[in-house]
Amino acid sequence: MFPNQFEYQRPDSVQAAAGLLAADPDAKLLAGGHSLIPAMKLRLASPSSLVDLGGIEGLVGIDAAGTIAIGAMTTYAMLRDSRELSRVLPMVTDAADNVGDPAVQARGTLGGALAHSDPAADFTAIFLALNGSVDVTGTNGTRTIGADDLFVDLFTTALQPDEIITSVSFPAPDSGTGMAYEKFRHPASGYAVVGVAAVVTTGSDGNVASARIAITGAPSKATRASESEQLLQGKKLNDESIAAAAAAAANGLDINGDHFASEEYRRHLVGVLTGRALTRAAAGM
Amino acid sequence: MAATIEAPELLVGQPIRRREDPKLMTGSGNFLDDIRLPGMSYAAILRSPVAHARITSIDTTKARNMPGVIGVFTGEDLADVNPLPCAWQAAGVENNVATPRLLALGEVRQVGDPIAVVVAESVYQANDALEGIEVDFEELQAVVDSREAVKPGAPQLHENAPNNIVMHWTCGADAETVDKALAGAEVRVSQSVANQRLIPTAMEPRGSVGLYEPATQEYTLWATSQAPHVHKLVVAAFVLGIPEQKIRVIAPDVGGGFGSKIFVYFDMPLVLWLSKALGRPVKFFEDRTENYLHTTHGRDHHTDIEIGATKDGKITALKVSTLANLGAYLSTVAPGVATTLYGRMVAGCYKIPNIHVDVKGVYTNTAMVDAYRGAGRPEATFVIERACDLVADATGVDPAEVRRRNFIQPADFPYDTGIGMLPYDSGNYVPALDLALQHAGYASLLEQQAARRANGGRKLLGIGVSSYVEVCGIAPSKWIGLSGEGWGAGLWESADVRVYLTGKVSVTSGSLPHGQGHETTFAQIVADRLGVPYDDIEIEHSDTKGTPFGFGSYGSRSLTVGGTAIYKSVDKVVEKAKLLAAHMLEAAPEDIVYENGKAWVKGSPDAVKTIQDIALQAHVAYDLPSGMEPGLEAVTYYDPPNCTFPFGTHVCVVEVDRDTGNVEIIKYVGVDDVGNVINPMIVDGQFHGGIAQGIAQALYEGAVYADNGELITATMNDYAIPKASMLPTYELDRTVTTTDVNPMGAKGAGEAGTIGSTPAVANAVVDALSHLGVKHLDMPYTPERVWRAMQNGNA
């Protein structure tokens, strides 16, 4: 539990942080540190330098009026405790309360979770289902990356090595939207063995106008259950349509297995949890 | 009683808050890694990444030249140091003993085997330098499963142990007699069960600090230890060959052990050897993964059960055949756990006429297995309590009724089970069963279960009953020792009670805590018995310099054995105080009454000498009776006449999610009988912790090795220690059946919760699935395992 030697830097601007990343390809950003520090202590990660984002102003905060904007360094505890957020995006506060334990919630950040792209993270699926986007800053300026483009693979995102997520945005949900996150926790790690985030909007005709369902834990990166989404499109959200969507949720997914939960069992859980998430989403409309 | 004598306020039986806690809760404890000595150096261990290999070369050149490195040593450098001893071999049979060396010499046999040690100026430099050591291996085939290890052609771990068999031990009636009884039984059931391997996971891992002082040739060892006196003896006499008077062992605050800190580990002699070699104090403190890889594990039995019964559920025969995986080498007391503490307890609470137990200890390329909370009794209880439910299933008799029909009756005590255990001291099993069933609402639960099954609900209800008896307060030296059960020493305890001139009291105890609250419990006993204020009593322990010998804290023996030594020392002090009081009061000693810290002449309660008055006179010694020595102090070496046998019944109610296989405990009742209770809060705490560990075995924990010997569950990210949110509320109650084994009538409470709980949860989960055709399921009941059992029916 003793990391290799590393440098520590605490820049006061995002631009300066990006510059440090550009200058040293082995440097890593430090946000909440609850994934990175354990990896360093096991010497699974040995960055030459840690660039701590904690000294940069303006990366923390929640603005839930209109489009929801959340600073990248906002912690799970802040998400969990935000009343205004719980009114517009109840799935976010609910999921934040289900990440790790209170210590993890106090340190772990939304931006860190998305940039890390852990295959069993909760907020990757939440972000994908809510069709969020991230604003990023690098040495070449700023850009926005949409939900469907951010996650590339296991621990891999579309971020360039010198790019830093500064804020995370979610569109304000249309009326008639219900959302829910269902998580099957690993008893040791607390990570999602399988997690399913579902966001469903019905139109004035009562039929599904849009459905986004994202799966975490089972595939190597948070992935949408496209077939289920299409099955729901234009349908009434009822037991029958939910069952059909649940049954199709794992179709086309490349699913991982390990000694605790096999591929077959995870595939089964994807269906069960999709059904449960959709049922809860329907109840919350 | 006269008016001047106040009615005593007895502390025994009161839930007094632990005097240990303010220190611990304010971060003022002094744990192993808190120890800082001038000139301290730090050791890090290069461990084998492979489970079985010959070491063909080790090159430490680069490491020696790395920053801060003081020394690098390998097994070759320690070739003349003895391997660690095995202090408890199975009795009456040949033991093919192979114990670990301090550092591997020529061969490694498990992932994590220590190969080399680096000592450096800082712990970071020591760990960095491990990467500078180059080792070449010639890899050998590994075997991790005891069932595979005993097969012909399996990889062999030790030349002196053909087929990897450590020993083959039996107890009870001969196999033919029991086979005949089984053959003639009206109902016969057989089942293979596994009791999976667990990793003890004390909050504080293990470590050692060694200091050698050349001027005096004295060694001091600080160690995370449940048995510092034994560690002193073994390290001095058996490993390093140091004169015993030249070594001192100190257990600082110890953050739990659950058995894993009973044993002698390589680092204890190693840090002393290094300190002498380098002229510096040396600290080694393992990290959590080292703890998981190489500190001892628990359980890991594969057992075939055959049970015979009458049609109305009376058990007539029991045959148990077990492979006990003991890991890559023998740990300090491993063979004794799998035999005396397991085989001799399989009868449980029941009168069973024909029992045969067969145990084979097996070497595999895994961490050593030794005592872990309950140590043999959880495995035995799991066997007999699953067997009771199998009988219930086969006969249609209700599981609670099967137990009731087979219980040993109150009039039967002391009861000899006929399989070599000491006679059970006392017991009354039916009231505990009835009370547990009543608290659980058993009849109503059965109705709810029937209703749910009829309705086809998605939440399956399961009810599990477990009645247990266990052996505590080990043990009479004559029975447990070399000529009896094979333990290589005695198992008495000792205590010294000293009343100072000021009337304040010091107790030095060979028995010591690693989290249990000895200081509080022992002070309660002394306060009542001696009649001095609780706050005037100091309990001193854990340092071999200044405390009399003790064999350590395990086997729920601290109160019943160590506490009795204190109790008897207090009585000796009181006897002397009465003699001196008689002299001071100018009366005959036989006319002195001593109560609540005051002595007076029978019939003259107004002329009182307090214990403080008496202590003053004993120390100033101006006027002592003829022939009386000054001072007021007594020491007792107490060897118990028998063990104690606490018991109880636990009832667990689970809901199983038909869709996911997830198990949730919705009700947990424990009714336990530990005899008289000194501090009910501490006893409740023992049960809370014990039940948590027992539930965790049933639902969450399990060490998993890959076939190549890699430990897959090597971190807390993979090995599921229960969190508070994963455990139910416990509804606890007690019955009280005292014992005459010790004068306090106490039986011991440290392990009972662990022993009683696991089978209750197991029986509940199997019960929930029984209507689907499931008769048994191996633990842990992970969601997938339960889900598959529901898919497959009989699993």
C-alpha cells in the first residue's frame, strides 16, 4: 500500500492544469482521488505527477434552473443533498446516495467519475441515460462532448490527454418524463454488478416519445440498450411493453463475467433491472 | 446486617461502559504501526507471485544499491534459523509436519510466501527496493482444492507428506459399527457439504517491531499478538535460540484478531534477527493484501455426512468424513483445530448413539488455515445443524421438533458424547429453543410461508433454526496437553492481584485483550469481590515484563480461565486481609467478617477496618501478626477442571428475491446461554460481532483461489466484509444455566454468535428454496448461486 514516488502540483486555473498535462504525458489529474489513490497504493497506477484540481475556483456547484449545469468537481455528497436537483433529476440524487459509502460520497466527484469511465461506475450510465454533455478545456481551447461520444472503452474516454472536464450539463427534462436508476451492488466493492438507468418521456398521447436506457456494470463501458429503447418508442408504457423492453435489454451487449457474477447471470440481471427501472420511471411520471 | 455497613452495589451484571473506549475513540490508542523508536528502520517483504515453484536464483544487487537501503536478506542468509514450530499436532496419529521458514529456502508453495526482506530508512524506500530484486523461478504445478490434492498424481508440496496428507485422525465408534447402524436406520440421508475458506480480516493487520540492545543482549518484540507470552517462549526457545529471560514481548493495543493473531509468524523472529544483524530497530507492518495472502485463513472443509434416523426424527447414527485444507504449511495450532475442536464437537446438542468422525488434514498451495473465530466448532455446528434439517426434510418432522426430540436432557449433565470431548458441564436446551421460536413467531412464520408459496410470490420466505453447543474456557492442561489432545503445553492462566499502600489495586494478568474489554470486565469482578471502588483498580496486561505467564486470548477462555485466576487471587488477598484485620481488631481470625471492602468482628459492626486501613498496615508493617510478611498481594496459577459448554438457539428468517437470487435477512433472533454474565453490554457486543461474522460466512465471505493458486479475493474490493447496512437488527435474549466449572458460573461468549448464526442463515436459505427441490446449497449464498439453485431445482 505504498505508491511509487510522484510529484504533486496544485494549479490555480484549468488552463494551467491542461498545460501541466500537456507537458507530461505520465501526469494524472487528481479530483476526488477515490479511484486513483487506491490504484496508486496497489502500484497499479504510477503517475509521475498528480495535478490536483482542488485549487481551481469555479469547478464546484449546481445550477438547476433551465439546463442543469454541474461543476466537474461537485461531489456525490453535494448531488445527494441538493434539493433543487432532486426536484428536476431525482435519479441523480438517488444514485449519488448509492455510490460507495459516505466517505466516498464526500470526496468522489461527478467529473472524475465520467473521466475515469470505470465499467462499473454508476454515473456513466446516469449521464448516458440523461443525454448529458461535458464541457472540456485543453491547451487548444474548449469543446463540448455529448453523452453518446464520451465513453470509448474500459477506462477510456474521448478526452485528449490534456483535456479536463470542467462542467457537466443535462437538458431539463420535458414534462411527462420519468426516470430511475436500479443498481445491484457488489457486496465488497459497492460498485454496480449491474446498473440500469432509464429515462422515459411520454407525449400528450400517452405514448413514449423518447426512451433512453443505459447499462453499466455488465459491458466494458456504459452502453445504451438500443433495442429496448426502440421497442418502447411510440408505445404505451405498461407491464407488457416494459417486459418486452426488459427482455431485449441485454441484446447486442458484450457482457463481462467474473467469479462473483457470470456473464449469463449479469445478462439476466440486465433484464430484471431494466424492468424495474422502467417500472419505477413510469411511476414517477 | 448492621446499619453502618452499606448495602453493596454490585458491578457484576451491570452494563458498565468500557473503560477502554475513551482512549480508542479519541485516537489515543497505541497500535503497532504507531510505535516509533529512535533510529527505526523499515522492512518490506518480497513475496512469491506464484503458488508453487523452485527458486533457481535471486539477485539482490540492484536492490542493495537503491536509495535508503540498509540491508537485503534472503532465505540463504537465514538458513541456520529454525523453521516455525507447529505447537498442536493431532493427537494419537502420525503428523507429517512441514512448517514455514522465515524466508523461503529453495521453494515457494503459495502466492505470498516471503522470499526476501529489504530493510531501509523509510517504508517507501523499502517497498521501492523490492522492485530491484530479481528472482528466477522454475514453476511447478499448483493445487488449491483439498479434494484434488489427495488424488494420485496431484502436485506434491512436501516430501514427508505423501498425497499431501498431513494426518488422518478419527474419533467416536469404529466405522463398521456406525456403518451397521446407518444400514439399519429407518431413514438415511447423505450429503456433501463445504465449509468455505474465510479470511479473518481483523481491522488492524499484523506487524512486528524488533529491537536488539547489544549492551544488555536483550531483545524486545512488539507484535500484534493474542498470546505474547507464548510468542516469547516460541521465538526464544524454538526459533532463534535466545535465552528466554533475554526476550520481552509486548502486545500494544491490538485491533482485533479473531484467532489470526494467536499464531507465530515469520516476521516475529525476523525483525529480532534483523535488528541484531543491522544494529537498528526494525518495523514490519503488512498491508491488507499481504494480510489476505499470507496471514492465516479459516475453515475450508469438505465433508461427507451420512445420517441415520427413525421415521419420527430420532437420530440413530452419524458418520462424518472431512478433508480439512490446512494450506501450504502447518500453522501453529492448525491440526488441533480440525480434530479436537471440530471432530469431537459434531454431536452438537444431541444424544446420538453411533458417531464416527474421520478427518484428513491436507496441504495445498494456499494460505495456511488455522483457528478463526469459533475454530472447529462453526464447522462442526454447520455439519450437525444441516444434518438436522436434512433429517427434517427426509422425515417430514418440523426442523425445530427434530432438535427437540434429540436434545440432551438437563438430567443427563455432565454428559459424555462418546467422541472424546470432555463431558458437557451443564445445559438446558429446550427453554432456549422455545424462547427463540417464541421471539421469532415461529408458528406464524410457517403460516406466512405456506401462504406465500400458495400465492406464487416473488419473495420466497425461509426460516432457519440452529441450536448449538460449543466448547469454551479451554482447557484442563492434562486433557489438552501432549499426553491427551496433543497441545504442546498447558492451558492454564495466571493473575497477580496487588493492593498498594494507598489501597489502590493493580491486577497483572496473563490473559489479555485484543478488543474484548478485559479491563472493564476484570475490574468489575475485582471491585465486587475485594470491595474497592472500580476506579481504584488497574488491569495490567500484554507485556511479558511485568505480567505473569498466560497462554493467550482465544477459545472464549479469558473470563472463565484468566478471570478465575483473578477471582482466586482476590480471595487470597481477602484471606490475608482478614488475618491482618483480626490482628488490628484484636480478635480471632475466624471471627472476622469481610464484606464490601470492610472487615469487622462478627457482632461488632461498628468497629470496622477498611481494606484501605488494612493495606496501609500491611505495607508500613509497623505492627503485623507474628510471622506475617509485609505486603498485600497474591498470585494464582489456575488450571480449569473442565471446559465450559455454552449453548443456544438462533432463528433466522430470510426473503429470497425470485428474480435475482438476492437474500435479505428480515428477522434474526438469538437466544444464548453463557451462564452468568459479568457485563451484559460487552456480552451483547460479542454476540453482535459474532453473529455478523457468522452471517457474513453464510451470505458474503469466501476466499477464492484460481486453479493456478492466485488469490482472486486479495483485496476488500473483492472479498466481501459485511457493512452495517448489510446486516439485520438482532433480537437477542438469554437464558442462564450456570456452571460449577468456575466460581463465577460463567461460560464464555466470544465465539458463540459466530457458531450459532451461520447454520441458522444456511438453513433459512435452503428452507426458502426447499419447495423447488433444493435440499442443500453451499455457502456463500451469493445472488448468482441462489438464482442458479432456483433455476435448477435441486442444486
